[in-house]
Amino acid sequence: MKLKLTTYILATLFLLTAKFGQAQVTVDTMTVYPNPFSSVATIHFDIVNNDSVTLTVLNMTGQTIQIYFANTLLPSGSYNIILQGDTLLNGMYFVRLQLGANRIITIRALKLGSVTSIQNVPPAGNIILFPNPATELLNIPIDGQKNIVIVNYNGEICKSVKTSMQTISLADLRAGFYLVSVFDSENKLLTTTKLIKE
């Protein structure tokens, strides 16, 4: 009786192991390496199913720097894309992989020699955006026409304002961390500041 029970348990364990050993749980993934990088990085991504793929690299202000795939149907599998950093300025970039209509993977990639991911871009004339953390309003002590771009840490533009005012509303932003970039009327970057919205 014990031998039959032991044989039954071992056979059941063998079948369960064989069954679960074949089932591999796979998810869509993306990596960027090395990160930080100096001249070249590899964007590696795996997709489980055939899907339409958009792969882009954006700068800190949300501007598209490079497009590798634009709504391109790719078969399931692994892909390696070379990101050439020789023509990129030092700083933080966002590598965004969109699969289908609503799945997005975003990775921050740092080009070596940058201080922008650690501290703010050195502003002209000691421009300080305040208060920071902010709740409803943000003061931008710069005279004249300016373009203000607020980007979340997924690289998505959350707010873009052209104004000559020195105060903008943040009421439409959720609480979180953002990058605020201020450009002059000729689109020259004046400052970039990390902002906490409470």
C-alpha cells in the first residue's frame, strides 16, 4: 500500500514538474545597456506576441531625437538596436517602447559627462523657479516671451505653455516629479529644473 502511494505521489510530482517546466511565463521587456553610456548603448527588447511597435528616443523636454520604429508590425522575439550617442549632448534621455495602443515601457538613459540628471542645468543669471515643491503656482522670474515645457519622468509632455507672464498654474498636474524646461522665444534653453508637485 505504501509503495503504491509513493509511486502515485512520485508520478504526480513528475507530471506536474513536466507540465510547469514547459510553461514559461514571458512578458514584454526592455533594457538599455550600458547605462550610463558614453558613445554607444544597446536598446534590447523582447516582445511576446506579434505587435505594432513604436521605439523612440526623447530628450528631457520630450522632443523626439530618434525614431527606430513607427507603428511597425514586428513578430514576437528579441531585438537589439544600437543607440549612437556621439551626436547627442550630455544629459538624460528617455527610451520609449510602445506596443499596440496602450502598453508603454520607458527607460531613462544617461549620456556620460552629464550633470543634468543629478542637478539642474546651470541657469543664465541664476534663474530659480519657485516655490519648489509647488502646489498650485510656479514662478518663473524671466522677462519676455518664453516657452515652458513640463515633462514627467516617463518622458511625456504634461504641459506646454507659451507666455510672457512670470507665473503659471500647476493645478492641472498630478502630484509627482517633473522636469521643467524654459526656452526663450528663439527656442534656446534657459534652464531646466527638477520640480516636485505636491
